[in-house]
Amino acid sequence: MDYNKLTVVQLRAEQTRRGLSGSGIKLKKDLIARLQQDDAESEANTDAIQPAAPPPASPPAPRPAPPLPQEPSEYGSDDLFDELDADALFGYPAFRGEQEKIIRAILRGENALAILPTGAGKSLCYQIPAIAFPEVDKQSGNIRPHGAGITLVVSPLIALMKDQTDALKKKGIAADCLDSTKTYEEIQAIHSEIHTGRLRLLYVSPEKLNNEAFVASMKHVAGGIRLIAVDEAHCISEWGESFRPMYMRKQAETLCKTLRQKSFDAAYYHAGMKVEEKMAVQDSFMASEIRIVVATIAFGMGVDKSDIRNVIHHDLPSSIEEYSQQIGRAGRDGEPGYCIMFLCQADIYIRQNFALGDLPSRNSLQQLLKDVFSRKPIPDNEGEVLKFTLRELSGLYDIRLSPLDVVLATLELRFGLLRAITPEYTSYQFEDKGRYHAAASSDHSPEARAIYSMSTKAVKNFTFDMSSATRTGLMRADLVRKLDSWNATGVIMLKTSGVMNRYRVLRPLPSAEEDIADLADQLYADMARREQDSLGRIDQVLNLVTGQACFALGLAQYFGMELPDSRKSCGHCTFCAWGVPPMMPAKPPPPLNVEGIKKVLAVCPHDDPRLLARVAFGIKSPRITQLKLDKSAVFESLADHEFSDNRRYSENSRLLVEQLPMVR
């Protein structure tokens, strides 16, 4: 039998039919060797013992072999999939849920979107293909001259990247991450691994993809980028300034202090801490040295600790997706986990305020569009490009960065006007690591000569004049590549700053006033719907925990699933235990605070009702920060006033303006 023509599934079936042990056999070549050994032993035994037997009257009919499982062998990926035993590398005896289907699709070269519950093993869906690509190339005969390439994993959190790369390294898999915790020497070592093709997986933050030097360096990866995996994509797409991070950080610190005063062993964790402080808290928690961590969403996303017994929500989650993600951290070791939510009416108002800060005024949108469309595009080798800084536009038109990103993305995806391309740095500085002069003197390329002649030294750092260099006719990309090459090889330590965003012009931009006004109307309507969607997601969480149904069933059905065995209740949640939903006591609306309104009007400009409402309810915006109104005593002074139904924001904006005649 030619075993090489059989798939691993077929080889395992043959192994089972013969009653051979499978202990220690992981790969196809080992299965073949074991079967060939059995053939040799059987042949030797036949030669040694020849029992006498009368010749049969007629040859016996051959015993039919059991049918071997048939599998498609498209691109060699299915054989390979079976050959890569997840039990051997990751300690799992079988794949779960949709893992197998997703991995097969990726190995066949298809794109895949994986939407799986928390703890369902999403990371395996790209980790297994990442380590499989060398064998894929071997089986398909498509050997790449510079290696099998790397898998680039875009992940939103340093903690998440660190946990995964540490776990992969322990399994002997070449993986690493580029983040702010790395030293200069560590970064150089990682770049060396990338450029020599020794690295299989590289984890980076979403912001890294906007780094001009990093994007340029990815063009020289040995074997190229084979797969891009966006992990926790829902967080990357949703995170922004609307999360009100400063408020949440303060809450975490205050609650932690209260617990410590009550003699609880607690630590706090949020994105505003120094990297070394965050890592110390995480490491202590993972080692069970700290029992309680009071954290913002940044911590729960990055922790994979199996024996977490309790997940307590001190504040209302912003969506069912967020709630599900967070409670999924409890009880991963199979032991009971307890999920508790403390809920009061004030939390609802606060969460609603978070959702209501992003919508700019319609006039701001129209003025923004007029500004962007009136700018003169810069020609390049692929067409025309607009350049501006988002922070500049944000401050000019009082639009926060998160909704400004949404506006520009909508101009690309819905209207086909602009497309975001890699930003540029406006400042290039570097430090000589002792080899700069020698390297620049021996490098006769035009780029090296330009950098050497157009860099001026201050006390310690050189500053390179990129604008002057490009005016000589040199390509900016080539200059960046040269700087990055010297940085990667330890010749210099490059420091970049001042991001200039770039957008390619896809078709003629509107110029007529009525066309711009119509576009502003459509954008405003879209953003208003987004605002209502955010409020709707908050209501969904409230309906889940105060409804007349099992919590677990409600969660499962929200994601299009059912409970195991089609059960209608879990038997453990509050509703299952008590049979009645929790009652949320209604809070009577506060009386109209005329004195409070007078104080707001006394310190604020009166040209934008939305600005007045934001100051009153404590919602920051670029203009409020510029005017330092967030430092005023009136900021957040009317935060206890509730918003009404679907007109919360606009009604309260009008409320303040309507008081103008009354309080003047």
C-alpha cells in the first residue's frame, strides 16, 4: 500500500483497524513510519513460521477493507490540517464549534470572519494557519524563495498580546509583539527575526498600522505577510473617546481605595497607568498574589486566567457584547463562576451621557466638509492626496476624534470620495548609536547622501529635514526605508513625531454649496442614528437583566444560539432563582434648576445649544477643552438631570436655550 497517497484521517483509520497504538504519533510521516514498521514485522513473522496447510480448493474471496474516510485535498490544506494535531501543540483533544471550518477556510487561502463566544478559542483560528504555512507551501510545491512569511496579528491591548506571545513561546512557536514595553534592543532583535523569516507570528496594536516607518518595514519581510488577523475586532472598531476614559479611571481608583480601607487585598488597573505599573498588577493577579483587581475594560480583555471565580460589574456595561465578553472570564477551569451586577438609576444616566457626547452639530459638519474639500490636493505617482492633521480639524470644528474618524470613513466607504492611506510623520530625529558616520560615509545611495547632508545635530539628536530632501526629487518612501534600515540594524535610534494624516482623492470633490449641504445632511443623519443605536444597546442590557426571562437564555438567543439541550432556563441566574425580575426603582426627575442654568449661561458662549448642554451634563469636546470650560465649576453641574426618551440630547440642548429670555 502506498501510504503517501493517503490522508492523515485515512492513515489513522488504518492504524485503528490494525489495533496499533497511536501514542506519541503526531504527524503524517510518523503515522507512515508506524504502519511501515507493522508491515515489516508482519512480513518477518510470516517468513519465520510457515504452518502446513492443504491448498484451498479455490482461492478465498479477498476480505474487503473498511472504507477509508474521503476528504477533499484542495491546496493540500486538508491533509495538512489533520497533520497539525492541536492536541500536540495546544493541549486540546478536539476542535470546538466552528474552529475547524474557519481554519480550513484560511488554509485554502480564503478570507474568514469568525464570530465566536468568549472562550471559544478564536486565537487558534489564526495561530494554527500561521505555523502551518511552511508545510502548505511544501505540499503544494509552491516554495517561496525567502521563506513562508509571517502572520500579522492586530490586537487592541498590550496585555492580550503579552499573554498570547508568552504562551506561544512556551510551546516553541516563534512569536513576538511590538509594543511600548519593549526596549530598543528588544525591538531591534524582533526586526531581525522578521527580516530573516524566523518569526511566525507578530502581534501589533492598531496604531502601529498608522506608523509610516513600520508600514515601510513590512514591505521587506522575508516571505511577505501571509495572513493578517484582526483579534477582538469589535473592540478595535468601537473603542474611542466616547468611553470617557478619565471618568472610568477615577472610578476604578476610588473603588479600589474603598476596598483597601475595608481590608480587602485589591489593586486598580486602567490605561492611564505607566506600563510597568500595569504589568506589575497583571503579573501579580495571574500569580494569585492579588485577589481583587478593580479595572476598566482594558484589563478584562487581556486576561486569560482560568480560576477567576467572580466578575462583578460596578457600572453598567455599554452593550450586551461587552457584558458577554467580560463575564466570559469567569470559571474557565470548569468550576463555578459568579457574575454579579450592581445597578442603580444614576449608572444609567452616566452611561447614556457617554453615548451622547459624540454627535457634532450639523453646522460643524458642513464647515468641516467645506474646509476639507477646498484644500488643494498634492499630486503623487498614483493620483492626488490631501494632507491634514485630525487634531487640527477636531479643534477647529468641535468634533471629537472618534466621530471625526467616522465622518472620514463614511466619505470613503459610502460616498467614495476619499480613502485613508498611511500617515506621514512631520518630524524625524535620530540618535547616533556609534556607527552612523561610518555607515553614511560608506553608503553611496542618493538617500544616504541626502540624510547625511540634510541632518543637523543639536545636543544629542540629529534632525532630518524630510521636506527639503523630497524637494530634490527623492521619493519619501525610499528615504523612510533608509532611515528604518539604519534603525533596524542599530546604526541609529530613530524617533518620529507629528502625525500628518493623508487621504487619497478618489473622484472630484463637491464644491457647490448645495452639494456640500446635502452631504452634511446625510452625514448628520447617519451619526444621529449611531447615537440612537448606542442608546439602544444600553437599553438591551437593561432589558436583559430586568426582563421576565432567564439571563443565560437571553444571552444565547441574542447571539442566535440556544442553551444546551434546548433548555429554556439555566437554573442559576437571578430570574431562575427568584422567578421575578429585579425591580429598578424609578427616580423622580429633578426640578428645573434655574440657578444652575444661569450659571452655565454666564460662562458659556451662546452660539451653540449643544455646547451648553455638554457643559451642563459634563460631556467634553475639543472646543470645551480649548475654552477650559471643563475646569469651570459649572461643568457637570446639571449631570443629575435626566434625558427624555429618544430626544434626550436635543431636548436638553433646547431647554437651556429656551431659558435665555427668562434668565437674562
